[in-house]
Amino acid sequence: MPDRPSQDVLRLGLIVNPIAGLGGRVGLKGTDGAGMAERALDLGAEPRAAARAATALRRLAEAWPAGQAPPMLICGAGEMGASAAVAASWPHEALGERRTRTTADDTRRLAVALAESVDLLLFAGGDGTARDICEIVTDHLPVLGIPAGVKIQSAVFATSPGAAGEVAARYLATSARRTVEREVLDLDEEAYRAGHVRPRLHGSMRVPRGPRLQSRKSPAPAGDAAAMASIAAEVEGLLEPGRRYILGPGTTTRALALRLGLEKTLVGIDAFEVEADGPRLLIRDAAEADLRDIVRDGPSSIVITPIGGQGFLFGRGNQPISPEVIRVVGRESIIVLATPGKVAELAGRPLLVDTGDETLDRELAGHIRVISGRGERAIVRIESA
Amino acid sequence: MNHRPGPTIHPYIPNTIPAVREAMLETVGAASVDELYAAIPAHLRLTRPLDMPAPLSSETELRRHVGGLIDRNTSTRQLVSFLGAGCYDHQVPAVCDEINSRGEFLTAYAGDPYEDHGRFQTLFEFASMMGELLEMDVVSVPTFDGHQAAATALRMAARATGRRRLLVNDHISRDKLSRIADYCEPGLEIVSLPTDATGQVDIDELRSLLDDSVAAVHLDQPSFLGVVETHGAEIVRLVHETGALAVVSVDPSTLGVLAPPATWGVDIVAGDIQPLGIRQHFGGGHGGFIASADDPKLVMEYPTRLFGLTGTSVEGEYGFGDVAYERTSFAVREEGKEWVGTAAGLWGITAGVYLALMGPQGMTELGERMMARTRYTMERMAEIPGVGLPFAGGHHVKEFVVDFNATARTVASINSGLLARGYLGGADLSGTFPDLGQSALYAVTEVRSQAEIDGLVEAIAEVLR
Amino acid sequence: MTTPRAHAIGPKPSPCRFHQARWDEPIIFEHSVPGARGVLIPELEDGIRERVGSPADALPAGVRRVTPPALPEMAQVNVLRHYTRLSQETLGVDVNIDVGQGTCTMKYSPKINESFARDQRIADLHPLQDESTVQGVLEIMWHLERLLCEISGMDRVTLQPPSGSAAIWTNVSMIRAYHASRGEAEQRDEVITTAFSHPSNAACARTAGYTIITLQPDPVSGRPTLDALKAAVSERTAALLITNPEDTGIYNDEIDEFVRVVHEAGGLACYDQANANGVLGIARAREAGFDLCHFNLHKTFSTPHGCGGPGAGACGVTEALVPFLPSPTVERDGGRFRLDHDRPRSIGKVQPWYGSAPNQVRAYAWIMSLGAEGLRQVAETAVLNNNYLMRQVLAIRGLSAPYAQGERRIEQVRYSWKGLADDTDVHIDHIAARMNDHGGHFWSSHHPFVVPEPMTLEPTESYSMHDLDEHVAMLNAVAEEAYADPDTVRSAPHRSTIHQVDDSWLDDPEQWAVTWRAYLRKHSTPMEASSDEPAD
């Protein structure tokens, strides 16, 4: 599906979060929260987001096919884009006023201004920036992150600024534009500063599909979307009538809901029951007390997928599935889903649980079968975090 | 075994030179090669040398032994062969052998489009020339053989339609049928599609078997028993009416005279490329192909690679790459994946060379002349008392059934008599098609001369006397 | 010994100043000259023509082809030259140091074996010839089976599968038949494999309808763990399909325990010996307790890869599985060899006839030329080469070999360029393309990447120390360049047959072109209308 009607001149949006990445070098672990950017600057942090955005633009220009008109760049004024465009010698149109101090609101305002008029939105920042943009843009606008922040948990970023330029060029220069849905994650920075890694799923955006490799001798396995659909098909076949299922957050569990015709929240905990005429949604965005009610009467299962690169199964972003709920359901009724890509990323490392109940964490530890596709399982270890 | 004073320096193993070994061991910091095997526990090691004959180290010794074994064979160059049944004695142009002997092609494997540009181009050209022969825009790189190509085409059809029953023509090679059955298990049901007295698909039976559970109908053109199907368009119309797909296996050597199945509206065509410039190799010269229209819905179902033409960063340069690489992202393969592996790349290149040498005129003449030689052989055979030709009323390109039941002789005994006279008689059907009794499938290609055919007829008459 | 004088021609640089052949060959249709002929076929004799006329003319409309196929029309020498040039634009083992296609065992295929395979008394045999006329080839097959039985320790071997993947499929079919014979086909619906086993194991078992359970590597040792296996086995286990050493080159030293655990659960243990080259004559399937195994003759036993086939597989089984072997088998009765088709419990044929005869002949000749001592030399040298190469490769900036630190590897190593990618933003596809500029290459193995930015090198026994040094010099040159001048690496290749492929058409149904006719249909512009104005 083409993402928007083609125009004569391609339009590329750019948002630079000037304060992204400031905290990293001075040990602040991110600049979310009032006053953090100032503190970082006081500590001697040097802005680097604009330089990284410029690198992406330069690579975009290099990768652009000769003879094809380059896209028109529309960006924020000053440090929010224009200075990167100037550094990369890219003609541009700047929106808004130049500011010395920017906030998340500026990012969101600029995203609103760009959302309706560009073919692709590039942004330079970190997970916080991604979260801000995610609040604004819809499925119709493809977005790609230039990694410039301290925390890069979300899958909406290219592997490097240069790669972002290449992917953007490839995406815009061809008529066959493919996007994939990717999760936007962020850590709770307060907790992060205190030394806890707690990724939370905030939503998803569509990003251009990355470059591919040519040198394999057999067709590639399914992409992520297909892998999730394949997992969904498998789980559907395993559902038992009369049983209640708690669905954790994530695109993988949502793909299952989609297949079952249920409208699931992406970041919340939902639950459904399999009735004679099919699955019926019991609750959306459940609180812990709701889940306890649900598991109390009759057999129930938890369908869950690890969130983020650390492979947390319980205790990160799904806290309503409390130790009490897990105990009632029982370990044998926990259904873990993960795409082959996610399993590979673990590279043999265990899935982590931090339910807040150390005894339960120890009981959950051990090997578990993870559903990774139609007729596919991976044996993965669970460990107490 | 000869006693040798020092370690053997193997010509195939450069680093058997003791000094080199020492230097390499020093680099890796090991006292002996045995140290490098530290991960293999003692109880899993073989504690004795392998028990096998002493090596034939020199080429002279090796040639004496292997050449001696090979000399015990008598090939179709010494015998006049009327064997076919899926493997054929066609003219193999010398250029075909020359190209598939080139070390670059022979010893390359799965390099990328830069390392092996030539391989990509030849296989793209193979697909392109097959596309012209078949009048279809999408052709796979070579698969293992025609049997597997048919099985894969049927699985593709089942996925594309979401249905589970396959109607398969009953005048099919028994080995091919068993391969289809094996490959389509579990999940797909195979139903036999009967043939009428003329050796063609029984249209009434087809009509009664078709319903909305049928994923695909498969037939061979010509049939395994050599009969040309003349109701193709009508069959395809009936198949399409129920929403099923038509899958046809075709012998590409017949397509100079026979209309390509695409012209009847067939959805997926499969077949074997052995007739296209590849020697018989005791049955080891096969390669398959799968072809279809350029319909994205079908393209997404190919389990094989598809090489596509594209440009490069330099004007006027051809490049190649895998088309629809992430094919599975379009359609989830709930019926399971298929496996792909090292198939028949070299034979694909060879078939491409063959088609380029033959050209449109060559393929047309090939078909016309095989038909004439086959018809001539049939007419001559019919002159022999007691010999019947059950499907003689139909059209035949290069194969036909000969019925010896009235002679009260077995095909085996007749063939044995023919062998004594220097002929390889047709394939014995008595085991695989018991309904036909003592019948044989004769193949007559463009290389069988009138003298050889006349000689065969005389020899059969003699054997039956 | 003499040394060149100072003013003599200087020494060759390392890596060498490679440039790939670049003939700018048109697509073959563009060579076409109307009327040209590449080859003629025998004319019909008068006796035939007079008697039957032209039977093709009797074909009904719609059955007879209307337009001749639009194949190219070329003189013979033009066809030959076109293909010879394209062959030069292809690198095989005969031409380059082909250690980069790790897991493929790209070894030397001796030329004398070609002459056997191409002898007309092999190449021109029909598979249905009377057995009395094919005693030589049957004897070769019979003896090759015995040799492979000894090498694996198994009781019988089939040579029928046309490739390694087909051999795995054959083994899976036999596993299914075995359990069916015991009434357990329904119950045993799971197959266990490991993340670093060859991926065809999972694919074949999945095609056969099994649920695949994949054991993940231990993050330190890289090996699958017994604990994970114990968590995986049950009364539903049909089989374990496992490669050893795995594609990392790491040997599973508990392999017999793995087999025991699977046997205790009632499953079969099947050994993928795609990586057998390092253990020939050292360790066998039998001693580890396996029920089935398979070899790739085009890997371990030197038959050429042929641009992707024909390959050849061989499956070995213990006595309990013999009834299920593909039909026919080759049997010896006294001095005569025959094909035994009377095998009621057989899984049937897995190839139209008896497998890839030319490759069986080549493999037989190769083994016979080496003997037991030679095979052991093959294995030892492959392992020595690999560890020598690893020592050199790990000195290259940005390269590492994840897992099993400090351990030796068997015959290959899966390396990671992650360090270099993190440092320079140059990735494996760039590096692989730049390797082409040096006449080398590697392919990036299998998705999903468990080892990030992977490169698997398998030096086999066929490359000299100097060859290996040269390959290291290439890799090192590319790595150093990635740090110094990353754009040159990212824009590679520069000295190959072609430049960077624009893959934008390849995923677009409106633009992709799998055949020339599709290309013309999608990408031809109508000829500009010629001007009616007379010239001058």
C-alpha cells in the first residue's frame, strides 16, 4: 500500500531534538524531565544530535540515485533541524521559530506541523524523542530514527546515523515503499538513573524496511510481521474453549488478538475468554485487581512476549500481571511468544523475570518452550533478574 | 600395502608437507594436530584406522581401477536405445558439454551477484529462454527434477487456494506420483483423475470430481504414456470454474510443436530439463522448473529463488538479485515451509546453452521430426503380428505404448532378445501399469535413424518368431 | 637459490591486485541475428517423410504451437563465446581461494574424477537399461555404500538423495516411517534441533509436518545444553536432528549423552554430517550412538558444487531403519550386482532414479585415491588450516569469534564483524562486496543472525598456507580500509564485473523481471514516432 499519494517533489521531514544525547557523556542517563538538559549543559555536555543528523543527510545525499530529483527537506528551525541541513549543505525549508532551549512540546508541535506534508519523517534523538513523535503521528506516516540519544531501546532507529541516511534514500528513491511496524520503547529514566533497566512499551510506528543482503543461497525467512502472524496462527490452534487468556503488551501479542478479531491495546494488559462461538474480549487495559478476578474462576493462561533487548518476561511494563496472578495461573499455563528474530537476539541469554516476589522468580526459573512460529518452538531459559 | 619411507605428500592436500605443518602448528601454538581435537572426548574417537582398500594414489592406478569398472558398462552409444519414461537420449550439442565442463561454472556455488555475476546472468537467461518456450513471464531457477517440480507446484497451488484436494492424472509416472504423495503429506489429499480409452483425461470424470475442495488439477503433457492431451483448454475452463488451479507438467522438448500450456490458460507449469542438452547420466541428469504468469499472488508462493534483472550504479550495466526476497512476508505459510537446497544449477546453465543453440527453428524442427520418427516407428510396429498400439488414435510426439499381450511373451523376455541384437527395447510397464499387461513404453527421439528403427522392427519380429 | 637483484621486477603485493573479468555481456537475446543457427539436428530420411508426411500438421488447432518460441538465433561460436565469457565472470574453487562459503566445504574437485564422470559409459547410460549392461556403475554404487558405511559406522547407506537437504528430507521420511511402523506416528510429532545446526534440518522436518523445537546455545560455550534437551524431550519426540560440529565449528562433547536422552524418550537420533570434513576417520556417527546420519558428497567427498547442483547426498542408517531405506537398493549376489525394488516398507524414491550417478562416481574415485590414511589427512589438515586461519583472522581489527573463547575449533568458525560495524558503520554486506574487489568473498550465512554481523570461514584441506595468508591479507586490507576510508568499502564493489546493484525493482511487482520477456514488457518505452519530415 502506498503510504501517501505521490507528488512531483518528494518531501522529507526532519526533527532534531537538540538536547538528545546530552546526558550520556556526563553520566546523566538521559535528558527526560525538567531541568535535566540544563544540568547536562552545565556539566559540559556538547550537543551532538545535529551533527548526527547532518551525517545522516550527507549519507542520504551520497546514496541518492544520480539523475533523480532529491527530496525537499522540511525541518525545524535552528537546532531543531536547520543547522543540521546547513552542515550537510542541503537546501531546506525551516518551520517555526528558532529557540535556544527546547522541550518535548517543541518536538510534538513540529511533528504536528510535518505530519501531513512529508513522505518520510526523520528524527534525531533517543527513546524519549521517539515517544514524543509516536504520540503525534499515525500509521500513515513512515518515521525513521537517527540514533542520537542516550537510550536507544526502540526498534524505530537505524543502526547508525549513516544507515539512517541510506535507508531513507532507498525508501524515498524507489516506488516500492515497504514499511514495517516497530515498537517504541522507553525506559523509566528515574529508575534508570537509579540503576534499574525497565523498558516500557509506549506504542508503535511504521518505519521503512531496512536494506537487505543479497548473498544467501536460499530465500529469507519471514519478516517480523509474517513471523508474528505465523505465531498467531499457531496460538489460535492451541486455544481451549472455556479458558481465559491474559494478553501481555506488545506487537506480537497484538498480532494474536488481531487474528482472533479482538481489539487489543498495544501497551496495556487485556484478557479474553474462548467461548463456544469464538473468543470474546473480557477486558482491555486491565488493572491488577481485574486480572485477579479473571483468573479466580476457572482455568486461565497468560500469553506474554519479552519486551526490549534485555528479554524481560515479567516485571517490565506488565506489572498488573502480579505474583498473585501468576501463581493462580501456574507456570505450566504461561505461553511465551517470541519471533525467531527476538530469540536470535537473545543469543542464548536467558529471559528475565522480576515479579517483585523473589520466591516466585525462583519458581519460574528453568527452561520453557517459547512459541516462535507455526510449528516452531525454542527452548529458552528463564532466570530471576 | 606399500611401505613408504616418509609421510605421504597428497597432491590434493597442499599442507601435508611436514615443514609447512610444523610452521602452522607453531603459529597456532599446538604441539600436534591431535591437540586441536581436544574437544572430542576419547570415548567418541575411532581408535583404529578406517578399514578400506589401500589408496590408489597415482592417476594411473586410479584410472586402472575406476576405468576398469566403467568399462563394464555398455552405454546408449553402443546400444540403440528406445528407452525414455522420463529420461531421454537426445542430441547433446558439444557446446553444452564444453560449457558445463568449465571449471568456473563447475566449481562455483552460492556466491553473491558480484562474485558470480556470470552465474546469475546464465540462470536468468535460462529462465528467460524457458519463459519464451513456455510463454510465461516467471520461471524458477532449476529445482531438483520434474517430479519434485510437480510436487512443489501442487503445494504452491494448495497454498494459493487454501484448499486441500489434488486431482492427479492417472497416466502419470508411478515414481512421480509417489514423490507427489510423499511431498504433499501431511495435509493434502491426492485423488486419481481417470483417463479415458484414448489415453487422455476423462472429461466426464473430471467434471464429477471437481468441487470447491479441489486446490489443483495436475496432468502431464504429453502423458507419461506418450499421448498428447487435446482438450487442454476445456479442462482448464472446468478447473477454473470451481476456483481451482490448473497445473501441467510438460516435456520442454515437445514445445516446438505443442502449444505451451499457458495458451490454454494453465496457471502453473512444471517439468524436467533433462531433454535440453543434458546427458542421461544413469538418471542423474535431471533438473526441474516451475513457471507461471507474473501474478504476485503466485510469485509469493515460489519456495525457490527467482533471479531478477535490474540496473546497477553504472549506466548500461546489468545486475541481478533475488526477486521478492522476503516472499513469506506476504503470505504466512501456515501449511509449513518448503525446503530448498543445492538443486541443479549446472544443468540449468546447460539447458540455457541448449536453447540458445537450438533457437526457434531448432526447437520447431526437433518437435516435428520427433513426431515423424515416432509415427513412422508406430506404423512399422503395427506391421508386426501380435503387436498392438493401444493409444495409436491419439497424437504422439516421442513416446507410445506397445502392447505385446497377444504375443504371449513378456516384455522382459522380448527386451532380453532385443538386447542380444544390440537394441534397448522400451520401458517395461507390466509392473507399474498392470492393467496394460505386457506392454512397453517406447521412446523415439530425433537421434533414432530410419535404419535403426527398421532394424528394431526386424529384431522384434525375429524375437517374436 | 637466487634472489632477484634490486633493479629487478619487484615482488608481488599481498593481497594481489585483482580485477574481475568484465565483458559487459548483453543478455543473450540481444545477440540474436534472425536466421542464425547454433546447431542442426538430423534431417528426416526420405523413407520416413514419404511414409508419414508431417504428423505435426495433424495436430488440432489449439494443440499445435502457433508461433515458434522467441528464442535467440545465434551462430555456434557466438553462443560459445557468450557463455565462456559469463563463466569467466564467475569464481569457483578452480579460480579463487574459496574459503568464504563456510558450511559449504568448498574443496578441490580432482580433474581425473571429471574424466570418469563424463565417460560416455557413465554419462550415456539410461537408468532402465538391463542390469547386465550397467554392472560397472552398480558395482561403484555398491562399493561406495560400503566405504560410507565404514566412514560412518552405519549398517546401510542410500546414495539416492540429490542433495544434502534432500538427504535430510529422506532421513525425516524414514523417521516418520519408523514411528508409523510402531504405531507412534501420531503421537511423535516433534523434532528437536539446535540453533547452530544446519537450518535445512528444521525446514525439512517442518515440511514433513513436525513441530520444531530449537535448543539455544549456551551464551558462553556456544553449545546446546543437556538441560535444555531434557526440557525438550517427551513422549512426543520423534527425533533429534543435530549437526556436530555445529556451524560455529564447536564440537558438542556431550553428543553421546544427547543421543542417550533422546533414545530414553523413545526418539531417534539423526546426525547431520554436513560438517564431517574435520572428523573423517576421527569420530563417527556409530560411536556416538546415532540411528541415522547423512553426508553431502558435494561437500565432504569433493564432488563439485556446479553453481548450485547437481549435488548428492548419502544417508546412513542402523539395522532398525534399513527396511525404510529408499527403493531400490543396490545388492550383490555373488559376482553380480542388481537393483532391489522389492522393498515393501521403503519410503519409495526420493529422486526419479538412483541419485546423481556422476557424483557417486566422483566421490568413489576420490575416496579410493586417498584411502584411510588420506582421509585422516584430509580431516587433520582441514582442522589445522582452520585453526591456523582463526589465529590470523582474530588479529584483524573489528573481528571476533563469539563463544568458546580459547578453545580450538574443528573445521570452520563463525566470526562476527560486530566490532568493526560498531566502530565504523561498515557492515557485512559492505565488507563482502569489498572482498569481491580482491577476488574473495563470503556469504553471510543464515537469518536470523544469532551471531551478529556473521562471516563463516571454512578453509577445508584444499588451500595452502600461502592461500590462507593471502585470504587473511584480503580481509585485513578491507578491515583497515573500513576504518580509514569507510565510504570506499560502503560503495564497493569497484573492481568486480559489475557495480552496486540497484535492488529497488526486485521487490516491486510492477518492476521486477524474472525473465527477459517480463523485462521488455515492464520496462520498454514505446519507440518515439519517427518524424515524417524527409531528411535534408
